[in-house]
Amino acid sequence: MASISTPGSGQRSEGQTLVKFLGALVSGLVIFGIQIFAFLLLKEKLARIFKPKSYLVPERQRTEPPPRTPWGWLFAIFRFRDREIIKKCGLDAYFFLRYLQTLLVIFIPMAVIILPILLPMNYHGGRGGAYALEFMDASNKTANNVTGLDQLAWGNVRPTKTNRYWAHLVLAIFVILWVCGVFFSELRVYIKVRQDYLTSAEHRLRASATTVLVTAIPAKWLTEEAISGLFDVFPGGIRNIWINRKFDELLEKIKERDIVFKQLESAETDLIKLAKKKAKKLQEKLEKEAAKKARVKALTKDEKAQKVREENATADALAQSGGISTGDNHVPHTVDDAIEEEEERARQQEFTNAEPSHGPKFKIPILGGGIAAVGKGFEVVGGTVIGGTKNIGKGIDNQFTATNGFADLGDSRSINGDDSFDQYGRYRPQKPAPSAPFGAGTDEKVTGLEAEAAEKETGLGETLESPASSRTRNISSDLPQSRIPGNTVHRHGLDGIMDETNKEWWQFWKPPSGGFASPRPQTRDGSESPTPLIQANLAQTKSEELKENESLWTKITSYIPFVNTDSTPPLKYPVAYNEDYREDATGAAWELYLKDSDRPKHRLAIFSWTPGWLPSLPFLNKKVDTIYWCRGELARLNLEIEQDQKHPERFPLMNSAFIQFNHQIAAHMACQSVIHHLPKHMAPRTVEISPDDVLWDNMSIKWWEGWVRTFVAIVVVTGMVILWTFPVAFTATISQINVLADTYTFLRWLNDIPENVLSVIAGILPPLLLAILLALVPPILNLLAFISGVQTGVEKQKTVQSFYFTFLFTQVFLAVSLAGGAIATLTGLLGDITSVPETLATNLPKAANYFFSYMILQALSVSSSSLLQLATLIFWFILPKIFDSTARQKWSRSTTLPNVTWGTYFPVYTNFACIALIYSVIAPIIIIFAIITFTLLWIANRYNMLYVYRFKLDTGGLLYPTAINQTFTGLYVMELCLIGLFFIVPDADGRQACFPQAIIMIVALVFTIIYQFLLNKSFSPLLQHLPITFEDEAVLRDEAFERAQARRLGLDDEEDEIAVPRSNDIELADLGKSPASRLAKFNPATVVQGAGHWALRSTRKTFGRNVSHDSASAAHQVIHRRRHRPDIEEQKRIADALYGGYSDDIEDLTPDERDVLVRHAFQHYALRARRPIVWIPRDDIGVSDDEVKRTRAFAGENISISNVGAALNAKCKVVYGKNPPDFSEIDLINL
């Protein structure tokens, strides 16, 4: 979107005439008109491109299609209120649009006040026309004519009329005050909207609302018991704990499996398509021979078309029904499936707990088998997880579970009847009970020796238990079942509470003797937590076993940062496939049509570390049959991954954990409190993290390693910012290719090329290379942000936003504006920092005309191209023909909508705002272009946000305050430039004429800096965290929302009208109004009744039993037939096939269903990764079915393969009629 020109090119626009500017404007208008015309022509014919959010998203995210009239969309986008945009698009999209709107709020009043004053003052009686003729000395710099658009700018004021610059000063002060005031009000609006969103009942249901990521946890605190005891001081207590493990090796296997799986799917599809093509050719040949013998005429054109239609109908029928599959029973397609798996898991765990601890382990699929057993089970109250909640009448939250660093601690309400804890979940000292060993009362007592013995077991059928994450507890009757016992205080006397170690006189780094001992985790009975001791035993045993097999290189790399990896004990895996299986034992279906040489083949890399994109060499890389090789590798990886998922205790613990609280306010309090008594321990802490937003690859990075990575990333970005000028300048020199050919002897051969061809190359190649250079910047910055060690996508986007704005402001503005280029100028400024204002004052006004053209051309081209979706058209019509061959690739292409990377989206517009602010007083006409620019971009982006872009993850608007702070850069550069201009303004005698104005502007600069500092200091606590004042009202809204949900889901028989306080909240806006009210659509008491026909079609036992699916669906379709044209109806059918009947949001679920999903929300992705199902198309010649059977015979249940929902049409191209067989409703729900 942004464009970069050669260094100092802006200087050449000084004195640009109006005619030249209008010429550039006309060319921009022509491009704008062509693209807008194409958009108006295609928008109704290509709904998939121009309004996919009207049907191709889950029902709750859909927007009504705009009117079909040419300009109806322009009025439709303004009918959406702010709250609707938030609900449909999220806070990021809303605040981006609000940022553009804020810029209009800034510049429109500036235009009304500044332009009528400064334009006449600059132009009238200025230095244009014959001003230079009044002076005979042509060398007098103050006697030069001012031409073109510069006559409306700062430099047109005569030296004899320097008192006019007081008006510039006053208006500059007005700009500063107005911008600062607007930003203050915007930050107030930001925190209000964000607080409303975070405290809405829908958002508080999510796991992200109550979960905190804690990093840099010391080893002795890295247990569930210690963490729960430390954090249970916050109101409501702890609900879940997930202690992270370093699953880097498992993640690498999962990534490798994804590559092999896609390769096998593509090879199988190619084989089936090739066999089908051969079969069709053979059939056509036989038909021609038969027709020739029977002397029958060849088929006519209409008969051939009819035959194609029949074959396509057959393919559609094959794609819609039938097919065979194997090994796909591990996928939970619906929430009901997940609940059933959870119940089965609890029953199996209960059975396992009754057995000896060392025995065969059962397979525990979590949400589809991708998450296998994690070594410790649920302490089931009442038999099963779901059943137990019914028996005890409390719900899933009040049960205790512990799974791979996971602990479900329930709700604080369950402890009111227990004297051991107060109403806030804090421990009350009790009379000490007889001491018992850790784990007393359980069926299996884990000791250090037993842990060592268990660790030495490497067979797959044996248990590898880790006390830190795999112990099983039996909670005695005197303990509350909703809390993990343990706290960090000494409960039994003062023994050990004092530090009795003696300090020697030379040990200056130690504190004085006789103080209190450092806090340490303890069990409920007051004894030291044994878990670290057992961990030490396990670590010692593990290290002794690994030392024997460690190579010299492994020992060396163990001491090198970034290279050291914690080794995991080796595990013996069984063979994943039938070694006695022979492909040639029976004839394959493909052999009837193809030769062995026709099968897909590829070459293997020589080394495991060889990148996959490197080309293979015929004599060095072994050539293998792709299908046979991928089958063996996929079966092996599936088996190893699932076995590793069963034994997470083999992997070392990381120093971080996710802690979910029962109350949202507790999570925010935990983030703002000082947790540990040492610096950089248990910090930083992050709240409002989506499970899908966690960057698991960076979770194992240590805090000091993160600092080093950040430093390296900053150095690289700084180098890019400074050195990117050279390749940009190189692209400019290519335009002078004729001169280069005459100058350099090694380029003389270019003169042999025809001049016309050379001119075309010189015209096309520079902008093409420049576009490539610009396109490389965002991916590089995203990679650097990831390398810096950020652990969430939100942090990554914020880092990219800072990097990209710095790059754009330097390259797009400074490098273009400064005469000698950014590098030379910055080098000179380092020697004399006081020359900054003078340098800016000398250079920036000369480049003003360049930015007039730049802003208006960017506005016209970017806004129209955004509406036309040119890149999406290319991706939709051209790339699929080249890259998409499998059913999954076609499905992904159809269902994946354009997305926005906010970290690289915001800075482009922030840079526009800074440029406009810098020139608002120096060359005030830029204000007009700024208003046009931001208006066009606001309209184009508003349309795309509502109808085109889909936002899966949301930062909660956190990039908006950053954009506001970055916009202050424009104010600072404007002030510095004005300071320099005031200092260098001469009067008629050549003396300084505006010294007082310069001093006043210096004072304004200082006050602006102080203001921004105080602004951030005041607002920063509220930008991310919630205040306590919202909690009480939020609880009332939660209760009202839960009652409304219960009525909708059939969980509450009450028919009374819900009465709640009036509120302007997102989901509870005036529940007392009638359903016909404009704001009634946000009320759970009214709108939840029409929350989507998925609820009507659900077969869930908790609701929907008495609703007629047929009648509701028919009524729904009738409504759409009345509203939409047939092309939209076709798109609706596609949407119903892909998303019909699915719950698409967490508020669509019952409390028990939510708890089942949240239970594993923050488990490591390596444990939640499900086995993919190879999806191949069906055919009518039996090759597809035969491949499924042969895969099953070779790998058994270790490979899942299916041809359900896909087929080949008359042209042997893949068509699909359903979602992939491994698609799950759970994937649609944002937890």
C-alpha cells in the first residue's frame, strides 16, 4: 500500500505548478474511475469476492447483503451502528475505522479554521510573480520568486511582512491543543468501549477473560500445589491450572506430519485423477469403435453437453453421500461428541485409578483423540464428569481434575461451607492435624524411588508418571473439593520461618543474618512440598541415563544459548504398519489403467536438516514412490505423536503456566500485583489471551534469551530502516538503463537490445522491483517479531506495528524529504544535534508538493483497489488452477476469507496522519488532501470490514492507543520544523525576525512531551486491565444473561419476563425495550430467541427436542427467498452445507458444554493436535475405494483416510459437497 521513492526525490517537487499537479491528479482519477467501475460491474456477479461475509461465515458473523443498486452499498455501510460493527467485526476493526474517523475529526475543523486564515495570508502580497525583478542582485536568496503551489505555503511571505508569522504560531498552538484534546477524548472513549466489551456477558464466558499467562516461574514454585497456594489469595479462587511443558520435539513431529499428510493426500488425488482420465480415454475409444462398427453417427454437441451434465450430476451425488473411510472415529464433529468423549474418559480414568499404578494405559482422546492421556486423570465426583455434576448438583466447575499440569479447582461458592477457607478462598489456620506423607490416602503413593523406577520404564505399555503433572490425589472429607490444598505460608509454628544461616564478612551479596526466610511453597499440613524433590530425583535419573548416550556435540551444545535443547528420554515405539504387507499380493485397481511409472514419485533429501524447498538431484537423492513412502511415514508419525501425547511427563517442564480464575476481576488483579519477592520472577503476566493466539514455539524461551532475541531483532530492524535506501535507489537507477549501458563496459551488451524493448524494460522493471522490495518488508518484520520471542499473537502484532511505523516514517517521509537522503542527514545530525530544527526547516518545505501528489494518488488508488479486491480476484481465478488439486485445497480456498494483519495495516495510515500534521501549518493546503484521503479510505475500509474481511483473532483494540501515540510523531516533527523555520526567517535587513515565536514553539514542544508522558501514565493502567468498579454490575449482567440463555436453550422452565437494570452494555442494552426497538437486537432476553437455526436443528439432549426442524428451516428459506436473488440463494446453499447446524460461538453452549471445552483450552497445542484424515475424491472406477482399503490393510488404524464428501466431475476435477472429514464444530468456537 505504501510507496517509497528515491532519497531526496521530494526536493525536486519544489515550485510544482498547478498544471503539473492536475496532470498527476487526472491520472489518479482515471485509475480510480476504472477500478470503481469494475467494482460496480462485478460486485453483484461475484458475491464470493465482494460480499462473502453475507453468507460464507458462521451465522452469527453474517451481515445482510447490501442493496443491488450501483450505489446502494455506499448508503448501507453507514446504517451499521458502532455496537453492531463491534459484534460483527470485533474491536480491532472498530477502532481502526474509528482511527480514520478521528483523523477526519482532527482535520475538518483544522480546515475550517486554518485554511481561511493562512491561505490568503501566505498568498496575498507574497513572493510570486515579478517579485525577483524588484531586486537587481540575483544572488540574493531572499529575492527569489516563489512559483506554483508554493505560493500558498510558508515560504511565500515577504521579509517585510514577517509579522504574519504570528498567525502561523497561533494556529500551530491551536493544532497542538486540538490534537491533544482529541487524543485525550479518544483514549477515554477507548477505555470505555473496551471495558464494556471485556465486561460483557458474552466475553466473560470465554476462557481468555479469566486466564493469565505467568512466565519466569522459579523451579520450586513450578507445581500445581505451589501455584494454587500462591494465587488463591485473589477473590473467587482458581479454576484451572495448566503448567507448560517443552514439547518442541513433539511439535516438530506434528509439523513433519502435516507436510507428509498433505503430500500423501495430493499424491493419492493425482493417482485417482490420472486413472480416471485414462479410463475416460479408454471408454471414449471403445465407444468410437462400437459406433463405427454399428455405423452410428458421432454424438452431437448437445448430446456431449448432456453427457457432461449427467457425469457432473453423478459426481455431485457421489460428493453428497456415500463413500468409505477408516480410522476417523477419533474426530469430535460436534460438541456432543466432545462431551461423550469426556464422559468416557472419566469412566476409564475411574477404572484406571482402581488398578495398580504400573499397568497398561488406555488411550484417552481429548476432543478427538489428538490429545491422548496425560498421565493423570480426573478425580471424579459422582461417577463421571458430566454425570458427577448431576449427582452432586453443582456442575463441572466444582470437580477437581489434574491433567498434565491442569487442575480444575471449581468455583469459590463451593467452599462457603468449609471452615478451612474464608469466603474469598483464603486459608484459615487450623489446628495442625497429624502429619501424613504426601499422597496419603491415595491408591498409589508416589515416592522418589518409585518415580525413578517409573521413569526408567520405556515400554509403551508402562506408565511414566511424573509427580509434577501425573500424581493422583484423593481429597479427604475435611477438604473442600473445589480447591487444591496447599499454600505458601508456614501454618504450624515458627519453625524454619527465620533465616538462621550465618553470613561471612566477605559475603557482601547476601543480606544480613537473622531476617525472615524467603517464602517457599508448602503443603496444607505445613511440610515442604515434596514435588521439587521428586523432580530432582527424576532429573538426576534422567541425566544419568542420557549421559551414557550423549554425543560430544550434544554435550557441547548444552552450554550454547539458542542451541541447547532439553533432551527427553528415548521411547521405544512399536512398528506402525504391517511389515508383512505386500502391495503386489493382489492386483490394485489403478493397475487396470496406469503403469508403475505413471505413479507419483519424488526424491528424498539426503540429510534430515535439508530444507524442503531445495531442488533434489537425480544422482544424489533417492527416488521413491510418493504414496508408499508417505503411508509408512504418516503411520509412524501418527503412532509416535499419539504415544508421546499419552506420556507428556517425558518432556521437561517450562517456567510458565496458564492460570484460570473463577472471576475475571481476579485475573486482572493477579496481573497488576507484585507476585514474587525477586525481580523478573513470575513476570511479565498477561491476561486476555485467546487459546488460538498462543505462540507455542516461543513458550520455551527463557527470559534472558528473550532479551537477547529482542536486541537482535531491534538491531536488524534498525539496519533495515537505514540500509533499505540502497536497494530503493538501485531500482531508480534501472530507469536510466541507457545511461548505465554507456557508462559501464560490462553492460555494453544492453545496447544490442532494440531501443523500444529497452524502453519497456526501463519502464516496467523499476516499479516491479520496488513493489517486490516493499512486499518483502511486512513478512520480514513479522518474522523478526516472532524471533524476538513474543509469546502471543497480540504481542507480535504490537511489535510489528512499532517496527513498521518506524520503517515507513523513515523511508516514506524522511528519506524522500531530506535532500541528501536519510543516511547522510542523520550522520550529520549525530555530530550536531542542535541542527535538527534547521535541517528540517531547510528540507521539509521543499518536499511539500511531493506529498500533495503522494497522498491524493495513494488515496485514489488504494481505496479503489481495496474495493475491487484485485489480489483476491487473482487468488480466486488464477492461483487455484495452478496450485489447488485436492478437495481440501479447494475447500480451504473457498472458505478462507481475506484477513487483516493489523500490525502492518495501522502504520500505513498513521504515517499518512503524521505527514498531514507536519505540513498542516507549513503548507496548509495538505489539509484538503488529508480530508479526501481519509474519507475515501474510511469508506473503502468500512465496506471491507463489514462485507469482506473475516477476523478470527482480536487484540481487543490494543493497537489503537499505540497508533495514537505514534501520531504524536507528526506533532513533534511539525514543532521541530517550525522552531527551525522561525529561527531562520530573516527580515528585510537579513536579521532574525521570529526569535520570540521560536522560543514559544520550544516551550510548546516541551509541554507536548510532558503532556504525552502524563497522558500515558494516567491511562496506561486502564488500557489493558479492568478496574474493580465494573465487577458488581458485570455480575448482574452475567446473571441476566445466564437466565436468558437458559430460557433459549430450554434449561429453565421459567416463563416470567426477565427484569434487569437498564444498561448501555453491548449485550444488555436496555432489556426493557420492546423487541422491535433498534437496540433490542443486542438483548439476550430477546435476540437469543432467534440466535440461529442451528439451535433448532440440534439433536442435543439439553434443548431443541420439541422444535420442528423442517418447519423452522423452511421458514428460514422462505424469508431468504423473499429477500435475495437466485445467485444469493446459491451462495446460501453453500453456506448451509458448510456451516449449517453448527454452534459458532461459546454463548451458544450450555454451561456444562463450555466447561468441557474450556477444560483443555490452554493445554499445549502439541497435546491437542488431532490426527488429520487423508481426504481423497471418490470415483466410479473403484480406484479411490481400493486405495482406502489398501491403506487400511497396510497401516491399520494408524492412518485415517476417507473419500466421503468429494468426487471427480466430468473433466476429472475434484468437487466437494461437505466439510473435510476431520472438520470439527469445536474449531469454529473461539474460547
